[in-house]
Amino acid sequence: MQFTPQQLTGGPKFHHQTRIGNWSEDQELEELRLKDFLAQKESGQLKVTAKQRQLEECLQPAELSDSPDGYLRWGQSVMMLNHQAKGWLSVNPYDEVTKTSEAFIMTTSAMSNPTVRNVFILDRVDDQDGYDDDVIHYGQLVRFVVPPFGSKMRRATFLHSEMVTALAAAKFSRHQEVTGLAEPSGETKWQILYPDVTVRLEMEGEPVPAGSPFVLRHVQTGSFLASDEIPYTNIFGCENEVHCFAYLSLNKTQNLVGEKKGELTGEVPLRKHGLPNIWTIRTATHDGQ
């Protein structure tokens, strides 16, 4: 092969139409690149085409359930809004993590339209939990389920969290990691609790109103679902990280005085939750905004 001085020094080269240097090989190389591009375009393997296909899969519209009586019921399709991040809880099937089963990262997104990635089904954990009706009550165990969609999520995915370890922690905050797990387990059980700790005990067992604030407690670890303004960039743009952490106030609540009087015990929570722990469930008739 013959190369021009420019090519030997890594500089700009002549076009193959200029019959100088290694023009024949340059022409053949350009033809091969064009054939490779056209083949990738036809098979949908181009990065631009692949991203467009991923977005189309994840942003398909979904329907929310009605709540005509104002209460949440089992089997309803709902969305969850975080008060601090001002985003909607969403799953990203193209951001996988290593777990015992398929698992995908959860984030909060500014997109408020109901889509297949941000609509959850309220699933009852135990039919023998002491309540005969299908209304959800404060303190009941619940699973949040994302139905399968697209080419990556072929099975239903359950909102999941686990204790912080060297291999399992939120990417930026290093708090408890929250994912969508492709199988139900003890780590996918949650409790809807009243947000005001001063009347939480009295509100336990009462029906949960749609569109009202609440906190979500992870049963196995005792931590609380949270989201803060921590940027998490993915194929959908800049979203916010979701994790489990108890954002409690730092002020003194006179616990010892109440214990001395016998009015409460050390197990009664009295420090109020911060906005990262506050969520609202949205239905078709109650948006909670």
C-alpha cells in the first residue's frame, strides 16, 4: 500500500477521487462503511433508532382507575407523586441491577402523563389480614406492581428494597436502594402510614383516601420510601433518585417526659417526616395536586 505524507503523519487525507496515495483502499473502505450503516439502519441497531424504540416502549399511555367514593381499593391502577422531588415514581427497564431476579432502577420523573412505566397496581399481600372489604386501610401490607411491558420487562415487577450492603446501595446518596424486582418476596412488602406521627396510632385501620399525603414504610427494614432532588440521568433525561431513608426532624419532642408520665413508650414515633418521605397516590378522579 502507498500512503501520502499526510496519512503517514495522521493528518487529513485526500478524497479517493483524487488518484493519489492509497485512493483505491480508501474508496473500498468508504463503501464498506456505507453498507454497514445501511445494514444497521434496516435492522434497527443504530443508537438513535434503538433509543427511539426504547422510548416508544416505555412511554405507551396507560389508564388510571377511578375512585368514586374517594378511597383506595385493591387492584386499582395509580400513580405516586413525591412532594420533595415533585416527580412521579417510575421504573426504567433499561437500567438493570444485579439481584436474585431481574431488577430495574426506580426514579421519580417530571412526566405527569400516565404511562406503562409510572402506573402501579395496588396488590394485597394477605387476604386474611383482618379486613373483609376491598378498601385499603392504614397499616395494611401492600405490594406495588408494574405490569409487564416492552421487550425487557417480560414479567410483572414489584417495588423492592433491601438493607444497605457493599454491593447494594443507592447510586448517589448511598442510602437503601429501591428497585423493581421481577418476583414477589418479603422485601417487596410495604405499609401505607398516616404522615402525621402525632395521630398515626389513632388513624391505623382507617380507610386511605385517594389523593391524600402518606408515608410508605418498608416492612422488612423499617425504613421509608423517599426521593430527593438528586439528579439521575438516563434515557428519559434528568430524573431524581429514589431510595429508602427516614428523613425525620431533628427537634426534641419531649419523649422522656411523656414516658415518665406513662402517656407513651419509647416505640412511639414522635419526630415528623420531611418532604422526601411524603407521597401522594393519584387516581383518575383524585390527582392530589
